[in-house]
Amino acid sequence: MRKNSYRTIGLVVAGVAFFILPYVFSPYGFPDLLQLKTNPHERSNLISTALIVAFFYLSYFILIPRFFFPQKYIAFAVISLLAFVCIVAAFPNEDFRRMPPRGQGSFRPQMRPPETEDFSSRRQEFHEKPPVDFALSQKLFIFLLALFLSLSLRINDRWQQSEQDRLQTELSYLKAQINPHFLFNTLNSIYSLAIEKSDATADAIVQLSSFMRYVIRDAQNDLVPLNKELDYIGQYVALQKIRLDDTVRVQYQSSSLASQQTIAPLLLISFIENAFKYGVNPEGQSTIVIRVTVKGNQLQLFVYNQKVRTSPSDENAGGIGLRNTKARLELLYPNRYKLDIQDSEDTFTINLTLML
């Protein structure tokens, strides 16, 4: 939405600039506008300028998308040439035929009229009919400027769109990798409960259905309400507590003032999954700390776990989620996040600061 607004403002500014340019290059400047009622040349000049502005918008919205981009260059050039001919035709023929030849009263704006004559009437006579080559050169320059500016804007728009499509494809690929990874870990948790014939198995399945509803319905959007993402994380932590029972001390705190903020979906879960994957010791006590705080547009995520599983096979299997999350952060929040990872021999800590 913001890009569309900037584009609209840019097109309006360009149109206004084309109206101003002829008077910038005029020998007498903007006072020529006062001559519109009495000077036929100034009226035809204004009409031709309006036609150049119309050609600018015609080129931007129709000619370039339909002819230039499909590589119909000859048709594009012919239509542009015909448009310039129509613009030149806006000047009455009498203005050109009645022009004195060079050296015989030719247009010399630097001449100062005699002191004995009325300056305003003499000034009007001097600039009423400028030389043909000056008028045509001025119109040709502004016409070419309109043509090249419309081309530049359109090509820039197309480049930005292709870049956005490329990023969207890459993000979709990363998200597609994260979703099966998350589902695999959650099913493993429920499988563990079923093996133990735990009474919490049914509750865990209900939790999983909530997860899948969120992943299928909400997480397909580019942004989701932050409170939904935090609810999703809370359900995941609750499921892990059910599965692990008293073997892990889980400290989870989440900000409740996040209803007005949005975030990219499934962005934080990989850091939390990683804590439960490598911070659980079935044969002893371990601690996992998760804190999510939101202040204004700034989100802070703190995740701490003791490392109790450090085999090479586990490290290789568990790196997908973290690598994808780092890649998504770089694509979605460039220069808007700070990620600090402390990886010691016994503990693993993540501090993420994100500007929403």
C-alpha cells in the first residue's frame, strides 16, 4: 500500500513538472502565463504541453506494458512518433509561416526595446512568435524526457516486482521447510505420550489440531497478529510440559500487550523448538527459560536451555529450523533485528530483538 502511494505521488509530481518545464526554458519564464488570453502562441504552447503530459501517462500505463515489454519495438516507436507529430500539430500553422527569417527581425529576447515605446506591448511583440527551431527543440526535448522518464519508472517498477516475487518464492520455500520440521517434532512428542499410555495423549492431539489450524489457515499470510503467534507458542510450550511432565523445569513468560502488533508467522518457534530438542534430559532435571516481551514496536525473545544432547547427528538434524529462521529474518526484517547467540559447552542462549 505504501509503495502504491509513493508511485501515485511520483506520477503526479512528474505530470506537474512537465507543465512547468516549458516556462523554465522560456526566455521570459512564468510571466508568459499572463499572456494566455491575448497570445495565441501561448495557448497552443499550453495545449501541446498538456498533450505531452497525456502521452507520459499513456506511455506509462498502456504503451510500455503492451508494446515495449512484449518486445514490439517497431509498433512502440511508430506510435510514439505519431504522438509527437500530433503534439507539434497543436501549434497553429500561421505561427510558423509568419515567422521572419533569421537576421530580419528574428527573435532576440536579450534586446531591450526603445525607451520611447510601451515596454509591455513591445515585449509581447518580441516573444509572441519565437523561432520555429527553438519551439520544436523545446517540445522535442520535453517529449523525449517524458518518454524516457515513463520508461525508467516502468522498468524500475518491473524490477521491484520481480525482486519481490523472488523474495516471496524464497520465503515460501523456507516456510515450507519449517512446517514439516515442526510437525515432525510435534508428532514425536505425541508418539512419546502414546507409548507411555499417558492420559494426556488426547489433550496433546487437541493441541496439535490447533497448531495445524493455525499453520494452514493463518500462517499462509505474510503477517499475522502477534497475539495469535504468541498463543501458538504458548500451546506448543503447554504440549511440551504435558509430554515431559516433571523432568524439565519450564519457565515461560509472554507479553499480553501485543494485540495491535503483527509479525511474520512461524518466525519464533524454531528458537523455542531448539531449546526443547537439545535441553531435555530424560534421566535428570534440566531447565528451559522462555521470555517474550513487547514494548511499543520492539519485541524481545530470550531463550535459554541447558545442553544435554550434543551428538553430531543431533546437531546436523536440528540446524534446519535455525538456519531457515535466520534467513527469513534477513529477508523480512533487514536492519531491523539483532540476534545474539551464546553457545557454550553446557548452555545455549538466544537473545533476539526485533522491530515489528
